Amino acid sequence: MTKFRGCIDIHAGQVKQIVGGTLDTTAFKTNFASPLPASHFARLYRDHHVTGCHVILLGPGCVEAAEDALIAWPNALQVGGGVTAATAVEWIKQGASKVRSLH
């Protein structure tokens, strides 16, 4: 059995799938960009009972979209990407179920 884990990748405020390269270069390619907000995907995962979902901030300009996703499904989404020890507590206060920090 395959278990699906939902992911909401946010780049420059938009839900995207980015492939190749890194965000530090221009070598990455946008494979998919959604016209729908991050909160739409949070509600979709919630309504379909998809557990273990996460929101990943891929560079600057992602905070508002991530916050909207947490409002749509509080205490159920993990947050990662750009999270520091200093901001981890704030993400938990805003409704993240867990945070992932590399610092």
C-alpha cells in the first residue's frame, strides 16, 4: 500500500513544484505553478483526511501563503524551509503541528 503525504511547496507566494538546481541559482525549472492559493490545498488535504502534510517555504515571499494554509487547517500541517530556532516557536503558535529547522 502506498501512503500519500501532501505537500504544499510555496515559492514567491505561489504554490509550485520546482525541479532541478537550487533556489540560489537560476538553474531551477518550475514544473507546475497553481493559480490556487496554499489554503485551497490545505482544505483539500483536510477534507480528504490526508495526514502528515507539510508546507515548505522555498525562499522569500512565502510567509503569508503559509500562514493562510495554517489558518485553513490549524494544528495539522508541518512547516519547513527557512525555519530558524528563532521562528520555530512562532510557527507553532500560528498553528503548525511541527516545524523543521536546519539551524
